Amino acid sequence: MSADRDLHREAVEYFQHEPGFARLCRALAKKYQTLGRWGGKVTLSDVEAAEQKAFSSFFREDYTGQTKVTVSLEQFSQALAKTKFADVPVLSLLAGVLEMDIQTKSDILAAKEQAWVKYWRTLSASFPEPCCQTWLKAIMARQPGTRSVQAAYEEDPEALRSEMEKVLTALQELPVVKQAAGSENSLVRLPVFALRITGDPHGLDLRLPAGRLLRSALGFLRQQDGDTGPELASGAEALTELYYAFGLLRDDLWNFVTCSGILAWSQVGDILPVWQAAAQSGSVLNAPLREVAKVGRAEPCCPSLARGGALESGNPVNAARTEDTENLKCAKNAQVFIVENPAVFSSLLDRWEEGHTGGLPLVCTHGQFKLAAWLLLDKLASAGARLWYSGDFDPEGVLIAERLLQRYPGQARLWHYGVADYLKCLSDQTIAAKRLAQLEKIQAAELLPLRQEMERRGFAGYQEGLIEDLWQDIALNLGYATSQRNR
């Protein structure tokens, strides 16, 4: 064995120092790795005189004057077999000369795959919670939605491991997970949760790797449940809803919805006094997510409603079936009016307050819907309310309309939101081409004529121009109360 080692060492030293053989061995090794077998040919260019002489001696061919030399791998093996180094394995020789392992690409890929599987199985063994297992199995199988994790692994597996441990700990401590086990409130504020998991209230912020990984994990898990939530235009609002679905509150104060004429009950069925008082007095509520999250049930009410109106030409009508709640008449299966513009909201309330007491069932979203708005509308829709939407005639407003139609099929209705209404409130404000292109996403049949007209004209329309029409619908809807005003 010692003799073999000595022979191997001598062979390595010879080919390392003999002119041209170091780069020849490098070319031979690369060809072997590429092909995955010992075969093929290599070509060396700019071969110098000393290298020509060395090759001539080893291969027993005359390479004098040849600046380009082509050698087959088999030719090298045969030449080696005719020297005193015949018993030295050719791959072992190349490895010694190049001071590296000689592996084929398939060998390298197999080793990388083995390391990949071992890496994720090690993490999987430490985090048995089903949500952790689902995500880890998807990553290991390189499923769609896990590409960012794969990229982080390729960049630095060990750095990723410490971040993954934080996120996997977060997943198994999610409020919805702990609530299912009966040991956690249903909602926890994100900074409080982050402090518990990482020791830093900002440890799960999106600017940090752990925060981005958590977002990726929650997004994947929600898709696996078949629940992607409403298609929100705002990335921040989409993220807020994603976290909320798992019991994490990103912002429960600034995230709000404005409303009037809405009665709300707690999760255990008790009427919520603030909502009751606001509806009774006709006050407007800026309800933050913190309060909307407490609502178990919500219904529109009309304190002065005695009978329903008539539904004609798409005008909304309240149902006649009511029940008393401390002098309030809560109209089940009634109507809720939704506007995105606060000026329109206030103008309609001004008209209402001229001759009515109590609240008009009206919701203002202030443009793009925040999570608080979606949750309130969810509760109203669950109670059977019909949701009438009127917005600005711009791409953002039309997209909101389509999301409502998709989220509440059969209950969401367009309210003065057609081509004739658009033309009536058309402005001279041009819609930029990039914004106008967003209309291509619109697929709802009810909105296609409006989409086409807006694409043709390229101007925005604003619902302030429809306030009188909107009010007349409300007046028709609440015919009894309106007649009282006109006496």
C-alpha cells in the first residue's frame, strides 16, 4: 500500500510540473464531468514549444510545431498505461494533479439533492405542527409558491436555517393554531407576536428575511386551503387581510370603515352598545378594524322605516320584514348602500338628516377597500343584506365593483353604475394609459359595456355628479319616511 501511495504521489508530481499537463488534465476532467463517462476529446490552443515536446514524449507522437493539439480521453489512458504509472487510476491521478474531487455533473446534482432533502427533513423533524409540515413538504418538493425559499437556500443554507427556525416557530404559534387547541385568543397584534417569537417587536417586519418568509408561508398555506381572499388592489391591504386570516393584526386602528345605520352584535350574540347608539342617534361611525373584528353579526337598520318601497329599473328596495330592537327596526334582507367617496357619503346623509331620525344604512370605503370594510360587508352579506355599490368611473372604481360582484354573488348589485351614468358625470380628466390598461382585467358581464365605453373615451367620471340620482333611489326605497318629510 505504501508503494502504491508513493507511485501515486510521483505521478501527481510529474504531471503537475511537466509543461502543458496541468491544463491538459483540467480539460480532461471537465470533459469527464460533462459527459458523465470517460470518453470524448479535448483541444488545447496556443500550445508552446515546451508543451509540444512534453506531449510528444508522453503520447509518442510528434507534436512539434503544432499550436493546437487534440487528444481523446482514451488516448490519454492508453498512453498512461505504457508508462511506469500504469497502475495509477486515471481519475485518481487527475484529482491529485488538480487537487479536487472529480465528480460528474450527475454526481454533483445527486449530492446536492441528497443535501437538500437532508436539510429539510432535519427541520421537518423539529416542527411537527401540520401547517409547518405542509409548507416544508412543499418546499422540499419545490412546489410553486416556494421559489423565494429555494433562492434563499441557494444563496446561504445556514443563514436560511436560522430564519426558517423563527418562521416555523411562528407558524406553530399562530393564533388560529393555538385557538384551535383552546389556548389562545383569536387575534394577536403582529408586533406583540413578533416579540414573543423573535425577541424583537419588529422581528417579523417585511424588511427582514424572517418577515418575508412568514409572508410567503402564510400565502402558500392560504392557497392550499383554497382561500385567496378578495383581490385587493392595494398590496398593503392584501397583506393585512392575509395576516388577519391567521389571527395576526398588522394595523387595527388606522384600518377603518365609515358607516351609518348599521346594527352589530358580538360574537356571543349581545348587541354592541356603540353601534346601537350610533344607529339610534343617526351618528356616523369610523369603525376601526379593532372594533369590526369584535362583530359576530351585522344588519342594516332604518329607524323610521315602516314599509318597503318598489324595485323598478334596478332601484334598491328594503324588505318589509322587520323586528324591533329597542325602538329600532332592523330590516332583515334589507339594503345597504355603498359609496367610495366621503363627499358623496356626507351629501346623502345631509339629505337624510333633513327629515329623518336614526341612521341611513350607508357605508363609505374612502376609495380602495380596507380589511375593515371587507369584514363589515361580509357580516352584512351573511345576514342576507343586498349590497348596492356606486363608485367613481375610473379603473380603480370599476375593479372594486367587480370584486364586490365576485365576492358576493347574487347580493352585490351595481347602483347607478352603467354607461348612461358614466356619460352623465363624465369629466375632462384623462385616464393615463397605464391606468386604463387595468380595465383589461374586467370580466364581469355587467361591467363589460362600461369597460368598453371607458376604454373608448379615456376620461374619468366622478360620482359627485350622481348625488341627486343616488338620493332619489334612497327616497324611493324609503318611501314612507320621505313622504313624512314632504308633508
